[in-house]
Amino acid sequence: MLDKLGRNINYIRVSLTEKCNLRCIYCMPRDMCVEDNKDYLENEDINKVLKAASILGVKKVRFTGGEPLIVKDIEKIISETSTLANIDDIAITTNGMLLADMAKSLKRSGLKRVNVSLDTLNKDKFKFITQRGSLDRVENAINQCLSLNLELKINTVLINGINDDEVEDLIKLTKNLPITLRFIELMPIGEGEKFYKNGLITSAEIIKRYGELKPINSLDKGVAQLYKLPNSIGKVGFISPISCKFCHNCNRVRLSCKGLIKPCLHSKDEIDLKPYLNNDLGLVSVLRDSIYNKPKEHTLVSDAESMSKKLMYQIGG
């Protein structure tokens, strides 16, 4: 459906949990302990919300977290989503730690696309950034997805002084692999605020530095600006919420694992759907209002911080 600014909102990101098996330095504090929460939506409630969203024109669903692959019955959630009318695209964003062993069953359940977070190709640096992860496991997961012909995107958050020296090596991955490598600008939200002032690297800086990257036209109308190296198989994308915000083209809303709809990632506005879960018409109505009144834009640049009351792992990215 269209919001009040005429944007076609056809995409919902669903956070399944706030828990994560990593503690990436720009996301979650090392000593953060997130317990299982009784306020989390049940699987059937997630299905109710997605059914209402599909009635309103949502066609694409992405499951996120925390880390969604630690959620029990994730395959069942995906399978049930795939049966909903109008939903034709199911994706997941994951840190990749559990993906290699699950990729085949996830695809069988109806998963079409995977985004894997990968901020470095250096094992020691990977351990530093994630504080407890294994680069080998993520690389195995990427290879498994490619062998299954799952559409694969690699998400990289660049931080000056930490992984900015790896940009060229990361770009070179697209020469021979059918992937889209996406550089995401660091945002001043949660743990990211600690690195933002000195750590932000804009997309424009990278594009200027690597002149061999050429812009391409694409049927993909997502938030990333797409480029390619000459004769490469894959693509390089730039997601620039700071330097070139894309609010005028934003087509998504977010559902937290606790049943809160966030029409804008960086807005303080949240709408609790739980009181409407046993009222189909009421659920559709409140969701319609939430979408229609989606904020015009975020204020990250002017405020130098997110207005969201939630941190990234609580929202689902």
C-alpha cells in the first residue's frame, strides 16, 4: 500500500529475537546478556501479522535478529510464511555462524535470499570485531549458499582505523563470485555511537578511491547504489543512510520480536500490535495506519544520533 507520501510499502523486516551468538563491537556490548523473553511473539502471532501485512500489499519478508538462526523452529516460520498469499520473497540476515549446517533446510522451507554480515577477511580481526566468532564458519556458510544457488549478499560495515584497509580485498571478491558485496555506512546508534565521530567512512569516499567501479542500472530498486568492476561476476553496493539518505525511496517497516511496529528505523515512534492479535480486522487496520503515517525521513545527520528508543539488535536492522 501507499503511505501518505506516496511511497509503496511492500517490505517488512521481522526481528525474531534480541539474542545473538556474537558481540560485534558496533552493535552489542561484550558483557550484554539477553535472556529469553516471555514478551516475544509466538510463531502463530508472527504469522498473523505477516498475513495482515500481505493483505496490505507486502510482498517481501526478511527475518532478522539478534541472530535469527538461533531461533527454534526458524524453518517452520519460513515455511508458514511461504504459504501466505502475495508473499513472493523470503530472505534472512544472519552473521553466518550457524548457516552452513542450516542452509539446505532453510532453502527447502522457502528461503530465497541470504544476507551475511562479514566485516573483515582477516581471522584475527574477525575475532576482534565479533568478540567471539569464527571466520572459517562464515566462509563455509558462504560457500554452502553459493553451492545451493541461494542469492547471496555480503554486508560490510566499514570503520575507519579498523577494516578500511580491506576495502580493495573485499571488492575483489566480486570478480569471480556471484555475490553482491554491500558497504554500509556506520550509523550513530547503540554501540556504533562510540566509533561514529572518527570511524565514519562515507560511500562517496570509497567510490572516489576506486575509480574502476562503474555504476550499473539494475531492476533491483533497493536502497543500495550498485557498481561493478570490469568483467566481474558480482556487484558492489553502497548503502548510505548518512551521506545520501534514501528515505524518499524507503519501502519498508519493521516488526520487533515483541510485537512493535517501527515505521522508521531511526524514529522513536512504535506501535504495539499485541492488543490486536486476536482481531484480524483490527490488526489490519492498525497496521494500515502505521504504514500510512510512516515518517518522512530520519534526522541522523542533523541530530548526529538516532531518535530510536531501541538499539539495533532490538530492532532487527
